[in-house]
Amino acid sequence: MPPPPTASVARQLSRRNVFEALLHRSPISRAELAKVTGLSKQTTSEVIDAFDQQGLVRPVGRTSGNVGRTAVLYELSPEGGHVLGIDLGARLTVALADIAGRVLAEADEPTDSRGGAWALEQIARLAGRLAREHHTHPSRMRSIVLAAPGVVNPKSGAIEMAPNISGLGLLNVVALLGEKLGSPVVIENDINLALLGEIWHGCAQNLANVAFLALGTGVGLGLYVDGRLVRGENGAAGEIGYLPIGGDPLQAESRLQGCLEYQVGATGIMRRYREAGGSEVDSVREVFERAQAGDPLAAGVVEETARLTALAAATVIATVDPQLIVLGGSVGARPDFADKVARVLLRLAPRPVEIRSSTLGKRAGVVGALSVALRRLHDELFGVAELAATLPLPPPRTR
Amino acid sequence: MPPPPTASVARQLSRRNVFEALLHRSPISRAELAKVTGLSKQTTSEVIDAFDQQGLVRPVGRTSGNVGRTAVLYELSPEGGHVLGIDLGARLTVALADIAGRVLAEADEPTDSRGGAWALEQIARLAGRLAREHHTHPSRMRSIVLAAPGVVNPKSGAIEMAPNISGLGLLNVVALLGEKLGSPVVIENDINLALLGEIWHGCAQNLANVAFLALGTGVGLGLYVDGRLVRGENGAAGEIGYLPIGGDPLQAESRLQGCLEYQVGATGIMRRYREAGGSEVDSVREVFERAQAGDPLAAGVVEETARLTALAAATVIATVDPQLIVLGGSVGARPDFADKVARVLLRLAPRPVEIRSSTLGKRAGVVGALSVALRRLHDELFGVAELAATLPLPPPRTR
DNA sequence: GTTATTTATTCGGGCCCCTGACGAATCAAT
DNA sequence: ATTGATTCGTCAGGGGCCCGAATAAATAAC
């Protein structure tokens, strides 16, 4: 079941090649694998035998109809390894996938409002349930990724500013959850993972330069540039609540909770509606509904929100040059909203950049978590650590 | 001289390891190399022999003083390969380095004002002179990088918007220059290269998250995030002239040349001084000098410039979370200016980020070009192409 | 039934890495 | 000056891995 303790680099590379072919051309014969990977038939065969013994692969039928001997077809076995994706927000969503990236199950429920340790307990419970349903065990999951709000320190993996869920920043989530579930846990910012979700299974598939603008309770940004997620020195890349847009950035409120956040965050939108003379509302959703129903005050607030969002988008475009901006979050994902933003943006940006609404919606976070968990598992099994890095340049010398 | 036509992956890795050790611990014996690389003495010795035969390496004396047999020390030979860095701006700067990154020579002169093909001719002439002085030949240079203003398309390598140097966008610079010099040429945006220069030899050494804010004729940004240069889909990342800062972004001037650029570009600064009632000036430098001499109007303009620059910096901080911002360009590199910007920024950003003035100044571009040329040469000789990429995830399946 | 074709395994050769042993060169001490 | 300890570099043997060729097995077409 575990990979062979030591494997030479050459063999590891062969294994990696074969695995990649299996991943993308699923039912495939040994002969075909040899052709696709460029390896010799024997090497391929040896690798497949090893995979078979590890339970990583299983035969599924034979070819037929073609001239010549029939070939046994193989595919990655669902028992070869599982990964778990978790999205911890207002709701708790957990999803289970196998090593081939097939999503086996998904479940969600409201997050335990007591937060902190209770939420972790809840995660363990939900994960255990999914695992049992699929005849595995949490401890047999090879890779777990947790989507959490707040800034995740890229070095320590600690959650440094967790709004919404109380007491999360004080816990060593990686250690606690890892112990509960018996597998390595990695935490990543929820918006970043939603972005990766859209890139894997959503509206940004196969793109290398995508920005994800999330408007919900707060405002946030995920950046995927040149095929990689952008985290920044403190994992705070994309914390655009502090962008100097929509007001005087030196004002007290701006400095406290961020200039843009003060205007475009959920409370900001409701406050603007109230200030405009609108009657009391207790959710942003209501403001949008009234706007659609013909309330001119609400429409003005929505329009201004779209304008500010477009300014944020223009800022992102000028800074990192994405080819697509995805709007997400409970506010941003509204389909009519994307159009409004796009219309303003047309007059702001030097060149047009496409804007789309998130297609995965609430699922984006878990899907992204799964994608990272999967990638980590693949890297663990078939990565070639020593080679990933480019050759470091020599330091300057005084000669 | 050329590397062996075919080498197995294993040997290529060994070569790479040994080369890296040679690069960083220069005069070093075979025995020491074996220890450092973790390879056996045998393998190390074979690799060194091969390097020696290729002329990549040369003996330089022996150890002495230690107990035991003396060891022959080796270092990378300057004849092992050369790289060329070129910065094509108002002045043309060319620098030559060897494969170990030792800068052998540097020369600069005003760029041929006729632009286009004449400038390319001038580059060839200057490169030829440097090469001759160091007993080599342009055609023996293994890697050439050209720093050019404008947006460089990351796929084609074409210069898409070249201000200042006339007719450059119309030429296929890579092909023309490559033919003239007989070596592969790569073009990269000058600001990006200045940033890489500061990271290699300047004020940002060994940092992984750096932004370079260039204020000169125009305004531009270079981004180095998580250890990699950020280019964006069209190579237009960092084109922050269009940031919606410093005015109404929907105004005619803003839409034409960019909102921020209109205020902070050289002509913008002079215009603002004029509009404030200042007497005629014909360079930004003059405005700064008058400010220092006590002209309150000029001081106001400088202060406002610093404020807008700080807003741009705050934008960058909120977006990509750098640990350092380097100010460069003829205006930005002024040491007093960085202080002014830092002071404003302190009140804008949620957490303090260091600001420094460029230490390489005008040389930053060439140095950065050298660093990229060097990296490309190293990758060409010792890269392991098949391993660079991470395993792609499988696409979603409909099952 | 025979033939052509495709699949899968076996065998020998070559590359490359590692370990252990050996001669060579040097310093330190007698 | 000789001896011993230490380090350097090379030689030889063993094992892992990859490849190409040959061979056996299975199947469609004729």
C-alpha cells in the first residue's frame, strides 16, 4: 500500500510518467501506456505491476474489436488513496475524492456556532461519516486541505486573522485536526481555494492568469498568475479590503477596517443604503432584491457597489494582468452583478478583460481544497523534490 | 565545448549537482565536492573530468596546510561560457559575464536617437567590442537578454508598446538581434529586469516577495512574488499607469494615458507644477531641486507626488503582500523621496512594509538582464526539463 | 486453418550510481 | 630519516534501471 521505501530517481520518474498517463487517459492498456509515456514496454509493465501490488491500479476489462491480441485495460483504483477537502465558513462543507480526482461524496451542515474546538470536532465527525460511507477511514486519507477565512501564514500554516469563526486563530489547527484525523492537514485561505476550485472544475478551467474577486461578508481577492497561486510574504496577498478605493484612506474607519471594505463589505452596503435614506434592512440580499423590485435608492447603492468593484477590478488588471476575473461570494456571484461591473470596467481598463460569475458558487471552496489536497498527494507520491527548484544564482562576489 | 549530446537523466542530475556546488563554493576539491553534493567520490570525479574536457572547469592550485594528501582545487572557467545583458533605454548599456556570474565588463553610451534598426546595430557593435576585449566572440555567447521598455508579450517575446524608442515595436527584435549576435536572445521588460537586478545584486538580495516601483518618464511596477517574476497573461502585469489613483479614472486624459501616469509621470509632475503657478521647467529634476531649495510650490508638488506614490504602494501591498518595496527610476531613486513616501505609507497600510531606494540605480536593468541570461544558460546546460512542471490535475469527468 | 497483427514477457547489453579497497601524497611525531 | 595517521583520487565489483530484440500468446481477417 505505501510506496516503496526507496526508489531511484530514474524509477521515480518512470512511475510519475505512468501515473500521469493513467490519470489522463484512464482505461488504458500496458502497450498504450508504453507508447504514451515513451518508456519501453518492459519498464511500463514493471511499473504497472508495482502499482497493482500497491493497490494503486486495477484492471477494468479488455480491449476488443481491434485486430491482434486483446489488451487488459487498467485504471487508477479508488482504493489507491483518498483526499479530503474541507470548507469552514458559515457552513461547514466536506468532500471526499479518490486519487484520480473523482469526487466520491460531499456533505455540509451549518458550522457549530460555538466555533473553535467545537468546529474542529464537527469536522472530524463529518469526515468520519463520509469515510465510513466509502469503506475507508479518516486515518487512511493521505492528504487533507482546509479552507478557512483569514490570513494563513504560508510558513507556519497558522490562521492569523480569522473573522467570523471565533477562537480559530488561537488554536493550532494543523496539529489538532491532523491528530484527530490522523493525516497531514494543510490550511489555505478560503478565497484562494475558491479560485483554485474555479480553475479546476469551474468557469476558469485551464487558464493561467485568473483573479477571483469575492464579495460577501467582507471583500477579498485570490490571484492565480502565470499558473501559480500568489500568496505573498505573509499570506496576505489579496487582502484588498485595504485598497485605497471608495473613500479617504486616511479616515478613521478606512484605517481600521480598510477603505474598500468599509464601502463594499456587507455592513458597508447596508450602511450606504441606510445613509441614502432607505428603510432598515438586515441583509445585503434584501438591498439587491429591492433594487430589482424598482427601489431607486437600492438601485443606486447597487450601482455604486458595482462601480467600486469595477475600480478594484481595474486595479487588479493594472497590477497583475489577468485574462479573466471571476466574481464570487454571496454578493459577487449574483449573475446580474457581474454584468453591471463589466459595464463600468469597460470604461476603466485600457484593454477589455472578461468577467464571469462563479459557476461553483458555495462549492468553490471545497472543490479548490480537494484540488490542492490531490496535488499534494500526487507530489508526495510522485514528486521529484530535488528537481523542482531552479538552480540558484551565485551571490555577488567581491573580487 | 558543447555539452554531451545525450546524457541520461541520472547523469544530468549529477552534473547539475556538481555544477551547483562549483557555483557556490568556488575553489573546491573533488573530495569536498563529493561531500557537498552527496554523490560518491567516483561519480563526482567522472563529472569533473567531463567538465574539464568541456572546458567548463579548470584547476586552480592545491590545498595546503591540512594534514593528508593535498587536493587539486577547481573552479568554473571563465571560458566555459559567456552571457550578455543589454539595457536599451535612453542610454544603451551592455554587460558581459561568465558562466559563474562574474561580471567581466560593462559599457554604455547614449542610444542612437534614430531608434529601431540603428539601435540594434549599435547593440551589435557594443557587444562585439566587449566580446573582443575578453577574447571571445558574440557568437560564442550562450545566452543574451535584452531589457526594453514597453510590454513584452510572454509568448512571442515581441515588444508590444515601446515608448521612447521609435520603431522598436515594428521589428522582430528577437530574430534580428539573434541573427546579428549569433546567439539566442530573450527580451524582458526593463522594470522587471531592474527588479531582478536588485534581487540578485542590489538592495533586495535573497528576498522572495519584492515590488519595484519605477518612477521616471512614466510609472511602472515590477513584481516578484513567492520567488518568481510576475508577468501576467499579456506581459502587462505592473502597467500601473492605469491605476485609478490621483484623479477621475473616467476623465479623458486618464483613459488615454492612464490615471496615475497622468499625475505622476514626468510630464504630469511638470504640469502640476505649472498648474500650481510655478515658472516654466524643462525637467522633473528641476522641480525636485527647487523643492529642496525652498520653493513652496515645488515642495507641494513633490509632496503630492509622494502621496500618490504611497497610494500606489498601498495598492500593491494590499494586492500582493511584498516584504519590501524598492523605489527606482530617475525620480523614484532619489533617496529623500523614499523617506517621504514611507512616511505617508505608514498611515495607509495596515502593516508596515519597508521601502528602500534602488541601490543599483541605472545599472539595475543590465544586472537583471545578466541574471536572467545566466539563469537561462544554467537551465539550458543543467536543467531537467521533464521535471520542472508539477503533475497536472485530471480534468473533471462526467460519469 | 492460416496469416497478420497486437500484446506481454524474457533475455542480454549498457549506463550509472554506490561501496569498499588500494595506492599516492602529505603532515606530524618520534 | 622513518613511521603513522590522514586525506585524496582511482580501480573494481555489485546492483538498479532502462532499452532493444526475440519469443510466446491471443485474436481478427481471410
